[in-house]
Amino acid sequence: MSTMSKFKKLAGFSAFAFAAMTAANSVNAANWRYAHEEYEGDVQDVFAYDFKEYIEDNSDHTLQIYRFGELGESDDIMEQTQAGILNFVNQSPGFTGSLIPEAQIFFIPYLMPTDMDTVIKFFRESEAINEDFPELYAQNGLELLQMYPEGEMVVTVDEPVSKPEDFNNKKIRVMTNPLLSETYSAFGATPTPLPWGEVYGALQTNMIQGQENPIFWIESGGLYEVSPNLVFTSHGWFTTA
Ligand code: 6CS
């Protein structure tokens, strides 16, 4: 075979290989489904859209994001992820605590530092976050990609609270995490575990007299309208995964 015809054969093969690789890439390109627990512009939503941009800029895959309520409550999106219906889920250990009991540790009051820089350093560098929790999530079929804080917990109540006794006889909503219930019992309140979707209505109808959440969520969910007294207890941070 002459050098020229060898070259033509090689060129033809390369063109075929390139076309085949391109076809294979588009066959492998997936539309991944990602659900989180919050509304447009909230912390988990900003995180999800940054993640989407990263994935779409660096691969052939696309990411479809579902916000709170589109696929149900926090427990529903976790179940859908474990069943393989969703590829990614952003769920707070406030709900994951019943699936992974160790995740409740974030809700031991006064355990976490209160200063923002120390909190960020803890999430970036701690052995618990980077080594222990990935193993615990893996035992439940989940690959842990990131844990991060969303803000200091603030309690909202129907009446001003300035001492622990003021919590007596108040039903305070907590996420469905047994340790959080214990915390509010220790504070002297009556803990009431509820999924997020029931909180506003329960406050409005006085079925509960308070709840806890970071400031951005008190604003985003309009909680201040039905639970107007903010109590800065410095007892913990809202953590998510
Ligand atoms: O209190 C809750 O249930 C909700 N709080 C925040 C800050 N994010 C999502 C979660 O469902």
C-alpha cells in the first residue's frame, strides 16, 4: 500500500472513531434529577443552581432541579433518591436523623461553635464531615457530596421569651428528628415534630406556638407573620447535606 493510501485509510478510520465517540457521548449524556427542600432563591436553591452550572459546563449531562413541594416533602425526596427515581437530594439531617441516627449530632444544643468563621472551618476540615459521615451515608446507599451550614437557628414564638420557663406549655415545632424533640423537652417546651408543609398553618391556627429556623427561612416562609417574636438562643446551626 502506498504511503498516500495508508494515510487516507487512517484518516477515514479517525473520522469514523470521532463520529462513534461523539455518538457514544450523546447516548451517555443523561438528564439527572436533583431535588431540594426550599424555595426559589433560598440557600439550597442557590447551591443547586451552582451545581447545575458546574455539571453542565463540565460534562454532556444536564440537571433538572425540583424545589420544595414539587415532588413532596423532605422524606418523600429522600425515598425517591433511595429508590433511584432521583439522582441527587439535598436533605437536612433534621429529617435524615431518623434514617441515620448519627446525623442527629448537629442538633445537640450548644455543641456547634457560634462564630461563622469557625463554623465554616469545621464544615470544610473536620474529620466527622469529611471521613465519618460519608461512610454512614454510604451504608444507606447514598454518596455524601457535601455538608454545609445554612445559618444560626432562631426560635420564633407567639409571645416574648426571655427565660426557659417562658417556654412552659408552648408547643414548639421541630423537624422530625428525635434528638430535637429531646432538646425542646429539656428547654421546658412541648416539642411537636412536623414536616415543613404543615408549619405555617399550624402556627396560624395556634396548634403550635413556635418553631425554630434560620433567619433567611423565617423571612422566605413568611413565618414572622404568624410567629412574630424572634428569640436568639445561639443553641445551634441549621445544617444540610
Ligand atoms: O424547617 C424546615 O423544615 C425547613 N427549614 C429549612 C431552613 N430548610 C428546609 C427545611 O425543610
